[in-house]
Amino acid sequence: PQSRNAPLEHVLYAIAENYRQQKDFPNALHWGEKALSENPNNNRHQKLVTEVKKQMSGAP
């Protein structure tokens, strides 16, 4: 069977988003930054990392 592998950045983002939804912000930030390092120009990755940092700082 032919394998279908998603790009690593998408897998890392999915992990980060899952942690964010569970409000596990330290893990969301860790995985979000890994996704961002794979593709620093990805707006979705940038937004997730920014939002998680806001949550961790207590900002609304």
C-alpha cells in the first residue's frame, strides 16, 4: 500500500492545536514553536503561538 504522510509542519501544528483546545498551554506552545520552526512564514502557526503566549500571560 502507498503511504500518505502529511508534511511534518502540519502534524506538529495539529498536536499543538489539540493541546491548545485542552488548555494545556505549555505543551501547545512547545509544539506550536516546533511547527513554526518548520515553516516560519506560516500565518496559522504564527497565530497559534501568539494566542497561546497571550493565554499563558493571562491576557484577554
